[in-house]
Amino acid sequence: MRRNAGLFVAISLLSGFGGSAMSLVAGIWILDLTGSTGLAALAGLCVYTPVLAGPWLGGLLDRAPRRPLVIAVNLMLAATLLALFAVRGPGQTWLIFAVSGAYGVSYVLIDAGETALLPSALSPTELGDVNGWRSSAQEGMKLVAPLAGAGLYAWRGGHAVVVLSAAMPVLVAILYAAVRLNRTPPDQPTQRRGGLRTAMSVVFEQRVTGVPIVLAAVSIAMSGFTTAAIYAIVVTDLRLPTTFLGVLASAQGAGSIVGGLIVGRLIARQGPVAVGVAGTVLFAVGCLARCLPWVPATVVGAVVAGVGLPWTLVAAVTAVQTHTPAALLGRVSATANTAMFGPLVLAIPVGSAAVHLGARPPLIAAAVICLTAVAAVSRRPLTLRNAHRTAGRGPATR
């Protein structure tokens, strides 16, 4: 099992490095070609939008052998990236958008596929720890990869970044092939015919999965909602240079790395619902701390929010893995990802509009929304007290 755990962490490192480097460089490349900041921002939207189709894309993972499909998606992603060698001027900008969209589709399939494969490679007691380690690896790459990608772009141009990013999914495919799936549970053919309605019922009708997913969705949405407000806090209220945003990003990333390393043990002891609640409260506290007119409080708030966010996400993912029938893991994982990340598509522009009311009101509103979600969950003591006990019963057999 340690071998498989190491392979999955390595997969997260490589895929996180390639994706983070390319996502930043895509926007810079478009900006250099067109001079339009608006068009540059659309590259990120192309990556996030496919998550809305997650429940349907996830169904592919339940109709085909999962590991071969995930390997094929990685290899096709590498081939698609090579199409960017055709970009020579503004007339080929559409290719960058198309590849960004392909990245988004691959993220949906690969994330759901990996979530579905993990229970076949690890014991239930290892899932929380490995999910936490994977989260820390991904956050670590968000600190390193953008700098490496931007530096390589400045030195050798966009095509050099394409080579680097295309190599990552090839290496990831090799690592997937090396994973030993020696815990594959038996398929349940009757459940394979379940569609979106079945996936939604598995996700939300079970409290032990529905509550962590809702809390993660609220926290992740509020992280996007407060992005513009944090910019305004730094530039307008604290009167600091924009480069200080990099300090905050690093502080939040450091918090996420630490949070990811310890979240597995917390889930094992307290259960995913309790950890999801704790993560949401921490994120709310981080939002309120960043409202204070004091630079150290802003940094500490970033660290605290950085700890809280991966707790909510890892709790939700682990709950799905341990309480979903094997034959439905693909579509249920993708549906859960849509529920957690889909709201970002709306939350980011709404937050950009809300910042016109001032920098602090969006942060206060985000904290209130998070705490309200926690209060709503806390009114159901059965969920909080029995979630960990229920986790020991194994996947549901709906």
C-alpha cells in the first residue's frame, strides 16, 4: 500500500506542476499576442467551465475500464498540448483557448477517475491520509510551478513551456500504469445503469457525503467570491504594492500544505463531517482576520484560510470514496466535483461586482455565509455524532 500511496502523491506532484505552469502561461501568452487583459482572463474560464458537465463526463468512467481511460486521457492531453506549436501570432490565439478547454475536460475526467481508483488501490483507513498528502503536493506545486513556468516563458517562449507541460501527463500515465489495483471491489451491473439522478441521490441523500460536499462547495465558492476583495484590501486599504499579493498567496499555500499533512488523521479520528465543519469555520475566521487593518493579521488570515480550505475538500472527497458503490464512483465523484467547484463560475464575477461596496463587506459576507452553513449543519446532531461511526460500515449499497 505504501507503494501505491507514493505513486499517487507523485502523480499529484507531476500533474499539479504541469497544470499550474500552463494555466499561468496561457494567460500571459494570450496577453502578449493580443494586448487584451479580458481575453487573457478568459483562458482561466475555459479551464473551469467544463466542470459544469462533470456528472455526464463522469459517466464515461463507469462505462469503461477506469485506469485505461485515465491513462488515455493523459496521453491525449499531451498530444493536444503539442498543437500549441502552431501558435505563431494573434491569428492562432484560438488554439490556446481550445487547449485550455481541453485541459478543463481532462481535469474533470482525471480528477474523477483518480478519486474512483484510489479505493481500489488503498485501504479505507489510508484514504484520508493519502488524500491529504495529495492536497499538500498540489498546493506545493501551486507555489513552485507558476514561477517556473513564467521564468521558462520569459527565457525561451511559450513553446518551451508546451514541451514541459506535455511531458507531465506522459509521466503521469506511466505512473498510473504502475499502480497495483489489488483491492478492486466487484462491480454491480444494476447500478451501472444509474444516471445523473442516481449520482445526485448518492451524493446528497446520505448525510455523511452530502454535508461535507455542501460545506466544501460553500467554502470554495467563498474563496472565489473574496478574490477581488483581497486585492482591494492589499492595494486600497493597506496601501501595499500589488507584489504583496504574492506573499499572501504563499502564506495561504503554506497553510494548505500543513493542513493537507494533518487532515487525514483528523478524518480518521473525527469523521469527514466534523472535519468539514472545522475547515469551514477556519476559512470564515481567515476571512474576518483579513478585514483587520493590520498587515500581520492579513497574513495570519491567509494561513488560517489556507488550512481550512483543504480540510473541507479532503473531507468531502474521502466521504465520497468511502460511501459510494464501486460501480458509481466515476459519475458520483464527477458530480461531487461539479457541486464543489461549479459555483466558482458564478462566485468570482459576483465577488468582482461586490467589491464596489468596499473591500471588507465581501469578506464579512463570506464569513457569515460559511458560519450560517455550519450552523445549519449543527442543527442535525445525528450527522455530526454518527458520521464517523457510519464511516466504518463501508460503502453504501443503494
